[in-house]
Amino acid sequence: MKVPLIKENRIEMLIKNMNCIDEHAFDREAQRECILSLYPNKSEKSVFRGMVIPSLRHLGFIVGYSDLIRLSANGKLLLDSKQQGNKEFNRVLRDVFLEIDRDKFKFIGEIKNLILKNNKLTQDHFMQIMSKKLKSPSQKQTEERIKKWLKILEQCGLLKKKKDNISINIHLVYRSLEQAEKDLNWQAKLSLFKKFLFEGYSFLSDKTAGIVDIVDLREHVTLSLYRKKKGVLTESRFDELLRLLPMVTDDCVISLGHPMGAEEKLFVYRGEYYRTLSITFFKEGTEHG
């Protein structure tokens, strides 16, 4: 298993960096200056290009390159929740990082299984186990990857460390999982997701001749659901729900467009990669805006 190295693993600094990206979207020079101001006496190469941008990209919080860098839907969701106070921010933070762990690291599940087998777990033992499973250029880099991700999970409140022992914060994890299931279980509310999807498409398509970038649609729907319903619909869950929708009904046809080249955060549907979406409505008065 290959996991990324998250060089900037302080949640507080990640949020500050995302604020810089968001406040200066599509302006690389301003983003660079803003981020460098957070790290006095550090060089652009070591901070902006070497640490911050790679970390945000590995976590899926930014999209685009060069002069086209901006926040992803998950990045926007975290900043939105931050404005609602610490309790709300921590709820969304746990949901988002639980999903990142599930998709890229799988540490929570591994720790849970090891504790069930051994009753307790030391960090050294966990590192020995994971070092055999992870692929990285060297043992030193493997250990660095493990330590940095454990630190992030600890800051999110999902793990607890006491001396050398590590454990899952069962209360918070289960509460988070229950809340995440409530927040993310939109399968039971597929019609609500469809309503917000159509509203988002209607809003965005007015400016794009009917063809909408799925990256933009994810962001619009994610933020609309959070702001109106306080539901946490992450990017992965958006994609899962979109795959559940029938592409052809009596009311409309949802069409997907392939990318022109290699791009980020493409939508995967039946083994194919897509960048854009368009909807053709058949019935007058179909609810889509």
C-alpha cells in the first residue's frame, strides 16, 4: 500500500494555508506571498512548493496547477464549518479526515483490529506492522509518513496517545461515525440530493451553455447542502450518490463528458473517467432549480 507524505501535518496551519488559497484563488503569486507570510524566514522552495502545496494536494483540498490553483469542495467545506465555531468545525473535520483515512491510509481500521487482538497497542508495534505494508523510498520515510498521519488523526480527536500507547478514541470515533452516517447516508434521501443537484446544475449551466464541470458541481452542491441543511456531503459521497442516480428517466437524461487529457478529481462511472455533466429535461416544470 502506498500512502502520501503529509509534510504539513498541523491542522491549524493547514486551515491557514487553505484560507490563503481561497482568498487568492487563481492568483499563484498572491497565494505564495500569503502562505510564505505564515512561515517567516523560510524559502518558497521549502515551504510553498515543497511542503504546503504537496500536502494540500495529497489531502485533496486543492485542485488545479500553476495559476489555476483553488480549493476543492472538501477544502471549502472545512473553511465554511470553521466559521460556525469549534464544535461544528470539529464535527466536519472528523467526517472529512475519517474519509481520507478510509480512502488513502486505512489506519483507523488497522488500529482497531490490532487492539482487538492485543488489548493494547504501542506506537512502535504499530509502526512495525505498517512498515511491512507501506511502500515508500526508505524505512525512514515510511516512519515519517506513519508518524505524521497519526499526528493528524490525534489532532482530529480520532486517536488518543498516552506515553507510547495509542488507541482509538472510541467515544469520538463512534460518535463521528454515527454522525457521519447520518450526515452522509444520503441514499435514504436520494430525492433530496437530486433536488440539490438539479438546482446546482441549473445555477451553473446558465453561464456554461449547459455543460458543467463536475468539480464545480461538487462544490456547489456540497456547500448548498451544508449551508441549508448542515449536512456533511463530502466529495466521495457526492460521487457515490451521483452513480446511484439513473442517467435516463422519463423526466431527463444526464450526460457525461470525457476529459481532454489528464485532470484531477475526475468522476468515475462504470470504469470510465468523466469531467463534465449536462442534463436534458423533457417535461415542462421538471424540478431542477
